[in-house]
Amino acid sequence: MPIELDIGTLAQSLAYFIAAYTIVTLSLNLEAGFTGIPNFGKHLFVAAGAFVVASIGNRLSAYIVSVLYKDEILKLIQEDPLLSKRITEADIGSLWSMYADPLGNRDLDRIMDKFFAQHPELGILLFILILILAVAIGGLLGLLISYPALRLRGEYLAILLLAAAEMVVMAIGYYWKPLVGGTTGLFLPRYLAVFGQKVILGVTVLLILAAVAMYLYAQRIANSPAGRMMRAVRDDELAAASLGKDIAKVRRDVIIISSAMAALAGALIAIHTGSVVSTHYQRFSWTFIPWAMMIVGGVANNSGVVVGVAIIMILQKFVDIVKPMLAPVVPFDPVWLYQIGLGLVIILMLYMRPQGIIPEKPSRTVNFEEIFEDVLEDKVEDEQAKKMIREGRATP
Amino acid sequence: MAPILEVKGVDAGYGKLQILFNVSMEVEPKDIFVIVGPNGSGKSTLLKTIFGLTRIYKGSIRFNGEEITGKPPHDIAKTGIAYLPQTDNVFAQLTVAENLKMAAYTLPPDLAQERISEVLERFPLLKARLKDKAMTLSGGQRQILAMAMSLIRKPKLMLFDEPTAALAPKLAAEILDEIIKLRDELGITIILVEQNAKKALQMGDKALLLVGGRVMYRGGAKELLEHPELGALYLGLKK
Amino acid sequence: MVLNVQLFLDTMAYASVLGLLSMSLTLTYIVSRVPNFAHATFAAIGSYMVLIVVWLLGIYKTGPSWGVYYASLPLSFIVVGAVALLQYLIVLRPLAKKGISIDGLMIATLGIDIILVGLLNISADFLEEIFQQSPDKDLRKLVTYPRSGYLSSYEPTIMGVTASSILGPLLLVVSTVGFYLFLTRTKFGTAMRAAIENPQLAETLGINVNLVYSISWFIAGGLAGIAGVIMVMTTKLNPTMGWLLIVSVFAGSIVGGLGSLFWGAVGGLLIGFLEQFGVYYTQIILGALTGETVSLGNYRQVFSLGAIVVMLLVAPQGLASLNWGKILSRLGLRR
């Protein structure tokens, strides 16, 4: 059976996914890899960005349009054979709430797209504004969770974050219509009409630029004195206790920054897709896969993250291509095999190469004692023996 | 008399981390054999090595003429060696009676009951506290319980890892007296690792001085106690 | 406000499910020191066993029958127990032996969850295919069941009360008491407590620690399996039905303190009641305020999340750690 491959589309879609996942996984790596904060609710923060775009963004843009360009939008509505009967001049005041409601959203979306095609400059302005809002709200969410994150043991924190994320994404996002339209989701206005027909390509390029910027930023954090301190603390709780408040502040900053990064990715993903449905932001896609990418590529290594992202995304694309060939052969949807395969990959990777394909680089200020401590942590299980070796004369 | 335990040229440690270097020793039956040395010199590791809890790279350990090098701990326990770790040597959440029952886990029920009665005769203080959780016992009582648990299997050789650590001096003396009684009354060979080198060397027959994982002295305990330099150098004993 | 009897009965089934799940999750946590994120999907596997029983025993033809329980309770116990045992033996034990950190172990359980949900999805596809292709008209009606079936229509009633409302609490009580007697009155049970507290010492005494841990995982899985049988009577069958439920299960375990089976069961029960009654009364209050009918059943996990947050902030060691003597005497209930 011949498979038709549109290389251009394939490359573009691959680039989009790699860029989006790079941002999310880098942010996870800052928390989990460098700082030892096991964020099992990453999908909450990605969803937060997308939800801000759909929930606040839709209302805000419809409101601004209905106030500043009342006549124009009214004209567009009246030109529409379907909407002209349903929406009258008196309804313009409630346009903002109609646009965030799944019933009105679909029809109004046509109008909004047309409007932004006529006013691309307003679209760009709103795009930037909403992006800033998403990042800010993501950061605030980070500040909120930093409170328990600095106080709870790892596994309790993991449970709490996963529970909160499932709650917000799977229950509230899915069932509560006023947020992002419930089960049907919401369409977004075409803010970036400036790109014309090539809007998806445009957003993809923006995502790639954002991913590169985030990579450089993450590298800067990792190589800064604060970054080295984070790793030292992750590896030695005693040191954490003795360094006290400074560490708490750095950890909190890391959580805020990572949350904002994930929200940025979520917002750009939403704008790329042109719609937001809560089911797109599930645990599997935005918590499990980023963890898998980090573990495959290399924990606490930003370049490793990029490698891990690329490997898993190429794998996914491969599965997408093979799927139609497999579908007639197996009596079930082959997509499940991809999920099962990913689950197996992560377990095998932990077993065979837990440090990842590109292991963590030793810190640039590393000294003999640190290496010694690492080896000791690695090789000796007995606390008493560790103590003895530290004080004693035994050589590794 | 043939030695009951022979350690020959043993290199051992944890994973790739070597701690003992070419250690040899011979323990005569019914001796109290004392291992002393500064902090972190590998004393506890030597006991663990005998009991199969470390990795042995080189050398051999024979007990009663039988090769036990590289055997897992539960097999070594079956040959008649009992090991009493410094801490966590009883089940704190279990009652005294349950602890003893667990010590007799592999014995047939009748024999188990008989042995438990025997050790309760020996340590009457445990009898009064059978229903209490081990965590409610004092440090000294816990050591006694640990000793009772080892005795249930009628060991020929008992390895004590700092049994008096963190005990008040009077209690510590009592525990050491019990250990001497185990040898005198039951004929059990004892290997003892002790912080209080003076006290240990006074009660010991033979001694081994371990420094940095290497043997510095092997011979009579009293002789080490009276050695002009070694004691002062490594054990903090006054000349 | 008068207590609603029907609500109470419905809640009994759901709360006992959570009791069983929180208790068994606590057991695996005590043994392996890792929160098992796949635990609620264990229950989902048990739920699918009910559909298979309804199909294979022809209950879809005959209607409500005790056969649903006779067959699916032991079947679920064994199948899910085996799944849990395999998870321990093939994945968690080798990884723990390699010294993988707790984060690594947690993500491994998340991986197992993904694998199990994938397998359930494949099974659901298979079942849909079989039902659809069947010449049996009654069986063809089951075609939507693998992804959204309400199986409660096949369970019998006792004096007008659905069996799950009675069987659920009964199973919870029997397994809690049974566990208590097993752990305190039998030699193997005592060895289990010993091996969990101090594996190294237990090993030197000749207790087979690995066997003890394996059996613990099997029992924990089995209990999750029978919880799934009851659970499917209160909700819709779906491969991902465990994904939101895990929030409630963790809430129950955390309320119980993740250290004691008894308190795990109590925690799960409490969470079940908190969710159901929380939703019920909030609906009434919001309804009165807004003058509209409010339906909040989908958001019941909000109460669980709240319970997790409050518990972790107020008493991170759970209810088990509270000084109950002191609390009772403060309340004047005990001198």
C-alpha cells in the first residue's frame, strides 16, 4: 500500500510539536531535573495558558471589538445570513459573553476571523496582550503552588499536583462550560491574520523562536550560581537545611519561572490550534510525555531535553505514518500501541539508562569532594557505612 | 584447637568502594574476640563482611571449617552465626512476644515454644513485658531482647556491633556482663566491636586493631591494652 | 435538614469502594514506599471483569442476577491481583534494587497506568468488535458498553436496595477485619509486619521478605479489583475511569496517613461521604441562592482535593497521627 507523504506538512507539524514540547519539557526539567520538585501536574500549567487564551482572551477580544468597533462588527453580523437573524444591535453589549459560550462561539468565530482580517494590527496587539496575561497567570499559579512545594515531601507534592491538575483539567475544564466551553471547547479568533493563509506556519515559527529563547534562558539559569546551588541542594538535603532561606527563595523562583514557561507554551499551542478543548491538555500528553522526554534525553541536562523531545516526537510521527497501514491488520486502534510503547520506553529507560541518553554534566565548579559524594550516594546504601567512609580513610 | 572462624586476606567493601584491605584473623572457640579501632576504621564493616552483608573482592572466610565466603546472610545465619547490628536490631512495632516468635520463624512450632521459654528463663525482665511493643522498651532492654532473639537459634558464634552505644555506663556494664555470661555459661564464641576500647580489651581474650581498613595489631587483648604506643595512638588510652 | 436515605445508600457503595482502594493503596505504599499512580486503574480492570462476566455468563439476556457478583468478585480479585504482582515483580522491585529515586519509581507507576489504560482500550475495541459482529441481537445491544456502559442494571436488589449498597460496606468490613486478624493472629501476618518494618533483620531471621512483599501486592491488587466490581455499579464504564478517581483514592489514603491499613479504610470512607454529601448540600445551597437546579456531581473531586490540601497542611501524618484520647476528652466524650 503506497503511503502519501507530504514532506512539507510533515516537517512543519514536527517542528511545531518539537518546539512546543521543548518549552514544556525544559520547564519540567528546571523543576524536576535541577531542583528536585516532582511536578506530576505539568498539564495543569500548560492548560492554564491555553485556558487563559480561550476564557479571558475570547471575552476580552470580543469586548474590545464590540466597544471600539461596534459599527463594523454589527455590519459584519448583518452581512451574515445566519447570524443577522439571531443577533441584533441590542445584543452587541453581550457579545463578549456570547463568544465564550459554546453555543455562540462557533458562529461568532466566523465574524471575529473576518474582523481581524480587516484589522490585523489590533490582532497583533491583542495577541501580545493575551500572551503576557497567560504568562503572568501561569507565574501566579506557580507562586500559589510554591507554598506547598517548599513544605511537602516529594511524593506528597507529586500527589497534590497531579490531583489538582486532574481536577482542573478533567473535571472543571471539561464540565464547566463558562471556562473553556466544556466538552465542545471554544474556537479562538484569528489574532495573527497578519500571516494571511500561512497563519499556522507563522505561529510555528513563533513557537520555534520561543523554544530557542527558552533554551538559552534555561541554559543561563542552569549555569548560574543559583543553578549550581539548586543542584547541590537537590543532592544533599543536609546542605539544603543549612543554606535555609536563600534556597527557599531560589526554589520558589524556579517554580514560578517554570510555570510561566509552561503557560506560555500552552497559550501558543492554543493559538496554533485555533481552538481550546480541555481534553487536549490531559495528563498523558502534557505530564507523562514531557517526563518521558526528560528521562529519555537526560535529567538535569537542557541539551538532553531537546534530544529526548526530538526522539519521542519523531517516534510519534513515525507511528502516525505507520498507523494507517497497521489499522486494517489489527482489530483495534493502533494509537493504543503508541501509548503502551511509551509506557514501556520509560520503564526500560529507567532500568537500563536512568541518567538518560545525554547524562547530566558535572557542574563547572565541581571539586573532588562532590564527585566523591556522588559516588558514595550511588554505590553505598548503608547510611552508617556512608558516614564511616566520609570520616574514614577508605578509598573509592 | 582449630579456630572456629578463619578470615584470610579479605578485601571487602560496598559496591566499588573498598573499605577492608587484606584483613586476616583467627578466632578460637569460646573466646571473646574484640575488634577495636578509631572511628571509621572498618570495624562494623568487618562484622558485616563475616555475615555476608558486604561485597568480598578477595580472600576467604571459613566457619567451623566450612567456606561461607559470598553466601547470603540467611544462609550464614543457618550455619550458627548470629549478628546483632548496632541499631534496628528488634522490630519496634511488634510486641516482645512477637519479636521472639519471629526469631523462631524457621523452627518447628514445638521447638520454637521450647526455645522461647528457655530464653525467657534467662532474661526474666522480658517475661514481664511480653505484650508490650518493643518500641516501649529502654535501650538496654532492647539489647537484651535482641540478644534473646539471637539465642533462640542457639548460635555458636555471636557478632556484636557496639552493643553499648548510647547506653548509660551502668547499663553498658550490665550488657557486657551478659555477654561474658553467654560465653561462660553457654560456651558461645563472641566477636565484639566496641567503642569503649578499655572496657572491651579488659574482658576480651584476643583482639584486633583495625586502622583505615588494615590490621595494625593482632594478638592478646591484654597485651594490646598494655602496648606502649598503639593504645595511645589509636584508641585514646592513656599510657 | 433531613438525611436523605437513598443518598445514604448510594453513598455507602461509593464510599466503601474508596475505603477498599485507599486501604489497598496504603498497603502498597507501606511495602514499596512509592505512591502507585496506577491504583485506580487497577479498579477499572476489575470493572471490566464485570462486563466480561455479564457477556460470557449470558447475564445480558437473563437480566439482574447474583451471578454478576459470584463470578466477577473472585475473577477480579485474581486478575487484578496478578496485575499488581507483576507490576511489583517486573517493574518496581528491579527498579528499586537498581537504586532508582522515588521520582523515577513514581513516573514508572504512571507509565504502568498508561500501559494498563492502553490495554483496556484495546480490550474495549475488541469487545465492541465482538458485540457488533454478533448474530445475537441482545449482545449487539451491548456495543456501547465497553466505552460507556451502566452495568448497574444487571445487579440484583435486596428488599429494593441495590446489592452494591450492601455488598460494598460488607466487603470493606470483612476485608478490614480479616486483615486485622491475619496481621495480628497468624505467624505469616506477623512476619509480614516484621518484614515491612525492618526487611534486613527479617531476612537474617529467615523470613522470605520478597514473598511477603509479593503477597502484599497481590492482595492489594485483589482488593482494588473487587473495589472495581462495586465501583462499576455506581458509575459509567470507561478505560480512563481511574484517572479522576485516583484523586479521591489518594485523598482517602492521605487522610488516613498512608501508614495504617485501618486508617486508610477510614480515610477512604470519609472521603466518599464528604464528596457525596458535599455535592448534595452544595447543590441545595446553590440552588436556593440562584433559584436554578444545580448539578455538581461531576465536580465531586473538588472536595477530595480540598481534603488533601487541608490534611497536608494541618496533619500531614493523617488522622492516624492525631491524639484521639486527647481530642475525645476535649470534646467531653471521654474522661
